[in-house]
Amino acid sequence: MPEKLWHLKNCNLFQQLSPEEFEKLEAPSRSRTYPAHTPIYLPDQKLDSIFLVAEGLVKVSNLSSDGKESILAFLEPGEVFGELALVDIKEQFELVEAVERTTVVMIPANILRQLLSSSTDVSLAVTKLVGLRRQRIEQRLRNLMFHSTRERLIHLLLDMVEQFGQESPQGVRLRIKLSHQDLGNLIGATRETVTSLLCQLRAEGVVEYKRCKVIVTNTSRLAKSVQRTVRVPAPHSNPSSETGRSRSVML
């Protein structure tokens, strides 16, 4: 089986397609692998394809006029980006790069538009996937506006628990590595402020941080401090699967 077709078949978005629809989708699509820390596309670059993350991890961010980075999202296998090409907005304003060695499948926007118009299941799945990502970004923006820096960091850690958490003997471990600067770029804070806040949370016994690896050691206590409920992925669940089970940490 061709590699790009294998990736498409294993994506939840396209599992309901007929063999004929798969052939129409696969034939014009292309796959490409990017080394770690390599741009996939740059701001102002015109695109005519939708990107599906097949393997690896992708970072979506904005750059200010002075080069300051604001991270919008991290995307795992099964997620899509560059979706504005579907509505003929070909010019993107985001910087998208591979965090680690990453393979993406590039699906021509006109082909996917035809598929969306003929398949209600795929149309709803794409809408839901994009909507969930936008919801995460909008929630982070609300946190920037209405919460203190400490509260923003706590909300971010809890968001990451829901998206990237794996239960371990020490607590909930995040599958991705995040530097102090990454965390700062996600919440609009300096690296020094993040370092100080992480030290506070560690002293309080709710977070452990070492070499860019984050473990939330007391999820319920951390969630209670900002009055929210957190859904922790169950052990061995597939992060890109909508059927993966999770459990709620109730306050």
C-alpha cells in the first residue's frame, strides 16, 4: 500500500470513504517528511493544499513585527492545518514548523472541497476537528485577557493534560517537551516569569519539571485552584482517536 494512502486510511476523517473516493483523494496527494525544527510553510506563503499530520508533531505560531513568537497550537497525527485554503483564502499568516521529525500529507484543496460536498460524514468530521482546535486557541486568548499570569500557566498545563496527557506513576506526564520559553510563548509571559511560577508550583507539590518534560503530579488540586474540571486521557488511549476514553477529574 502506498505510504500516503496508508496514512489517509488510518486517519479518522476518511475511514468512511468508499474505495473510489479513496482513490480520488490519494492519487493527487503528496507526502513529505520534514526534519525537526524545519518550517513547513511560512507567513504570507500562498497555499493550495490542506495538510494532514501523518507522523510527528507540528507547531503553529504567529510572529510579531519584531520577531516575537506567539504559539497558537501543537498538532498531532490525525489533525489538519492550512484549512483556510478550503475557502479560497490561499494566503496564510501563520508559521508552521515541525517540532520533531514529521511527515505530512498534502491534499489539494479543490479535491478535498469536492469530497466535502459529496460526503456529509467527512464534512462534519473536518468541521469538528478544525472547530476543536479553534476553540482551544480562543480559550487561550480569553485566558490572556482575563487571568493572571499564574492562572494562565495553570490553565495551559491543564489544557495540555487534556490534549497530551499520559498517566504515569508520578502523575500525568505530557507527551511533548516544552521549554520555559515555549510555555511563555503560549501564555504571553517571559521565560523568567515562567521559571519562577514553575518553581512555585513544584514547591506546592502539583508539578514536576525537568529537561523540558512536564508531569502534573496532582491534577485535581491544580484544577481546583482555578475552579475547573479536567478530562485526563485513559492509559494507552489513542490521542487522535475520537473514541479514546478519558476520565474526568472532578472538583
